[in-house]
Amino acid sequence: MARTKFSELVLVCAKCAKRQGLKKGSLRRGLKRALEVREREGRLVGKPRVVEVGCLGPCPKRALAVATAESLAKQRIHLLDPAATPEQTIDALFPDFGPKGALTQDLIRTRVP
């Protein structure tokens, strides 16, 4: 096995992003910036990797299909609100279960593919 330089992986459905009227790469850039801020704050270890991929399976009309390495291991796809800020999206994808963490479940709905 080869070692990677990133620790977190986020897969974004490019088809869903296009359907929501988002420019190519805009969601990827926003998520990557928010993840890098968390990395600098020490709340995330390692470099994040955000990749726009083809169809992830579910094709929601008013949501974005997003997957993380953890959600793929559980065979789940996150359906997120496209109007959410990158920070809200990161909170939904990587919830903080620590004593001071706040869980934002209203932004996330999971569906078995």
C-alpha cells in the first residue's frame, strides 16, 4: 500500500452540483478552504482532499450528494442542503462529538445507496 499526503477525503457529486447551478469547482474550493481553516485551528489532523466525482447514486432534486471515507465505509451517502455555508457543511460531514461540540443534524440526511 502507498501512503497518502491527505487524511480526510470528501467526494462531491459533480452532477448534483451542476444541477444546483453551482459553478464547476466552486463547492470544492469552498469546502477545501473551510477544511484547511479547521486544520490550522487544530480541529482536523492532516491535509484534506476534496474531489468532484461522477454520480454517487442518489440523485436528489434539491440537495447535493456528498460522501466521506467514513460514510463510504458505512455504505452511506450524505444529502446536503446546497444553500448551506461551507462551515455548516463541514460540521454536518465531520461532527464534533467532544464535550464542547455541537451537532447540526438538521443539515444532514443520510440514505443507503
